[in-house]
Amino acid sequence: MSIEDMALAPSTLVFIVLGLTLAAFIWGRFRYDLVALAALLGSVMLGLVPTESAFMGFGHPAVITVAAVLVLSRGFERSGVVDVIANQVLKVGENLLLQLLVLVGTVVMLSGIMNNVGALALLLPVAMRLAREHNTSPSLLLMPLAFGSLLGGLTTLIGTPPNIIISSYRGEVTGESFSMFSFSPVGIVVALVGLAFIVLVGWRLTPKRSGQASTDEMFDTANYLVELKVGEESKAKGLTLQQLRDELDETIPVLAVVRDDNRRAGYNFHGTLQEGDILLLEAGPDELQLLEDKAGLSAIAELDEEAQPTDDDQEATETSADAPKDKNASKERKPVDTEGLQLIEAVVRNDSMMINRSVRQLRLNQQFGLHLVAVARDGGRLKQRLRDIRFKNGDILLLQGSENEISESLATLGCLPLASRELYLGQPRKLAMSLAIFALAIIAMLFDLLPAAVAMSTAALISLLIGVLPLREGYQAIDGPVIVLLAAMIPVGEALETSGGADLIAEALLSYGSDWPVVVTMVGLFLLSMLLSNVVNNAAAALLMAPIAVSLANGFNVSLDPFLMVVAVSASCAFLTPIGHQSNTLVLGPGGYCFGDYWKLGLPLSLVVLAVAIPMILLVWPL
């Protein structure tokens, strides 16, 4: 037998590469962009992807369009959208159904014109504040909000990457791509029915994590804030705060230094400690013992919980006039003024540079000017030492930092602010300018003046040039892992088609469905694509399923469009797991959910979408 006879067919090699890739995606040990890049390079080495075409995906119109939409979405975030939405949404009152209708309805509309993760990022802090003000469990609001962002993405070309991918693929096959609103007739109906289901029925299927998911309780700092005094013989005397941390070998956050009744925020104190200085910090019993043994600091007053003000925003930083006095004090000491000690809660995003790294590795204080006060995970506060914590996506952080720099620091780190305590994160109001630029891009696409990639890129460029978004933040807005995933998987997806692998899968589906109506095969395609999107990125699911959809349509000798639309809708239905989409992961920590909570609402919602989408697709895009 010759070597040629022993060689595997190209289609077999493609299936092996894709099988290993999907297994790596599900395993989750390596980030999905690295897995996709490995699949691309492996395909090149096996001869499945021509060397000269290996990196053409980085210039693919779908990739360029996604990058431009991410920049425009960040521009919307910076232009005052949060303030406008928050002011209106917070007026809805205590009625839970009305809260859900306004929140989920708003995120559905926003997701149609911007990246759905960006739309969720705008509404997540609003939902948390709404839950707090009306004593509502965040878990009842956040999962519906995340699913609403996925439904809204179905409505337009730029609402979600699968729509952009399917449109570009149709252009390659037929010479004509889907337009901006080609997805709207089906997407809008599916989104509205999904919205009605969530508001009327679906929220009842979400778990009520009362207390456990409340960040006020997770970060109940009232029992932890203490005042420590630098004595005459304290080892801390003459040290800077950084030298004190080095001496302690610990990342205990000093919130403020009080000297002669004048308070300086810890992040802004650069001098040396003197006798009589009072340090306001958060520490448990172990840390207090460490501070006394290694630094000679003695606790003069533990903050009494009953002395905390009723305003939630101040509970972490106010001291009490009734706190116990220093036994060595000769006269009554004035309460410490903690005005300006801003604390903010933030959630670690999937693409954050913090994942699997510690405070020390990140140099959180030195490089970003942030003090880590506490970390919550899986609905509860972590009790381990701060320096030992390696961050995970979905972690909720309680941070202190400079009011002027904290917004940029969070964006650089890849964290989404949830709620601030006396901290304003607003940006200059340039909403009208952002919307005007976006509207012009849409008009150019509608009248075929410019392709989608060119129109969106031009809009993003103008936004950067006129200052709607700083250039640095524009680059930060481009989700590198998603771009690499798309660029790497596009050639691999093409290899599935050119090797004949897509035809083999289609033939297998056709053989099973030959005695059934075409619609049954469409349902099978929908279910297969939907399940795939719940374990891999939805963009990867669309890239892999698009060639199979075209092969099925050719096998039935019917129009390509309904089959492509089935993939577009189903690839965005990642409602079953927290790993299926970034929106799902973002609400995991703040909502106090566990892995098994998602399918309870996600499965019925998926079936509702299936029942509505298939008839609508056949009505709008007949066979």
C-alpha cells in the first residue's frame, strides 16, 4: 500500500480538526481565540487551507464590520446614553412586570443598533440600581436582561456577529449580501414574542437569589472598616503606604489617611506616615493581628454597624460619631470625614486581562491606581487573602480609585462598572453627534452607496476624528479575541466547504430527511446550530453551519435564503448555558446564578423562538 493510499481524505482531516476544535472549545482550558488560531494553523499545515489564504480572514468584510460596530458601540456608551436611559428607566416604580418590560424592551431596541454586549453593559448598572432602590432580587432582572440583548441582536445586520457573517457568506455565494434590515421582518417578530414571553412568563422561571446576590450584602463593609493609629513606636512610622504593604507582604487596602482631622484618600496619599496618623482600612481579625504584629498599628475604633448612614452609597465609607473612643485619648475625637472616598463595584468581563492573574501580577495599585477592597464570586464574598485571589470572569470587585481615572482604568482592565458609591462615571454628552454619524452610515447602506464594512468603518473613523471617542479607547473597544476568532475560523469554515465536508454532512441530513417535508430538516438545522452556539462562540457556530445550510438548500434544490436565515437566528439563541455568550457570563456573578439556572428559562425561550422563527422565515423567505 502506497503512502498516497494511506493518506486521509481532505474531508476527513477537516472533521478531525473541527472535532478537536469543538472539544477544546467545550473544555475551556484555553481561550477560544487561541483554539481558533491553532485550528487555522493546523489546517494550513495539513494543506486544507492554502498558505497564501491563511490570514486573509483578518481583512474579511465580516471581521472589519464587527470591529467597526464595536467602536461605534463604545461611542454610544461614552456619549451619554447611560444617563438618558437611567433617568427614564428609574421612573418605572416598584411594579416588577413594568421594570422587566422597560429594561428588557430597552435592551432589545439598543441591541439592534449596537453590539449586544455593549447594550447589556449600558443597562446592567441601571438594573442593579433599580433592584436596590425597590428591594428587588437582581436575579429576577439580570437573566431576562441578558437574554433580551441576544433577542435584540436578531433584528438588524449589525445587531450580532452571526448576522454579519451570514450576510457576507451570502455575498460570496450569490454575489449579493443581505442588507441592513433584511433580518428585521423575522428578527423583530421573534424579539417581540420573546420579550412578551420573558415579561409575562419567563421571569418566573428564574431563581430568586434573595440576599445572596445582593452586592450590598456581599460587600457589607460595615463590620470590616476599622481605624488604626500610628503610635510613637509603630514600625509603620516613616513608611509610605507602598512600603507598608511591602512590609506586610499583603494587599490590605488603606482607604484613607487622617492627619489633624484632614483626610486624604489612600490612593492619593504619597507621603510618609507620622505619629498620630489614623488609617481607615478594611480588615478582618487575621489582618488586624498582622497589622499589629508587623507594623505596630493598634485598632482605636471599630466602625459600628448601627452608626452607618442609611444611604447605601455611603455605608462603606462613613464613620460613626458614636464609635468607641481610643482608651488613651484625652478628649473626644471628631468623626472622620470620609467624603470623596469613592468605591465602585465592577464585574470582570470574559475578555478581561485580569483573568487568571492576581493583584500583584496586575500591579493594580501602582499601574492602575486602584485599591482592591473585596471580591465576590458565585453570589458570596471571598474570604481568602486578597493577594492570593486569581480573578475569574464574572467576579464582582469592590474597588477604590481616583474619580478622574477609574473609568479609563476599568476599561483597560476589561471590567464593567456595576454600581458606584458616590462616583460619577458619565462622559461628555455627544449623543446627538453619535446618532447622526450612525444614521448617515445606515442611509449609505440602505441606498447601496457603500458596503456595510466601508460604511461602518467610515462612521467609526469619523467618531474618532471628531472626539466622540478617544483614539485609545477606540482601540480598546475592539474585542481582540473575537476578531482573532472570526479571522481564524473563516478560512477553516471555507475548508469545510472546499474539502467536501459540508456536502457530506448535508447528504447525511438529506438521507434522513428525504421522506419528510423540507421544514423538518430546517428544524433539525435550527436545533443543531442552536446547540452548537451554547458550547462555542455564536460567531463560530454561524461560520461552521453556513456551508452546511447552503449544501442542504442545494440538495433540496430550493432557495438558499431560508436556510441561511435559520442559521442566523439559531446561532444567536445561546440561552442554555452561561458560557454560550458573553452577555450570559456577565450576569452570572451579579445575579448570583449557577450553571444549571440558565436552561430553566433558556430552554422554554429557545422553543418559543423556534416555534416563531421557522414559520416567519418561510413566510418572508419562501422556499
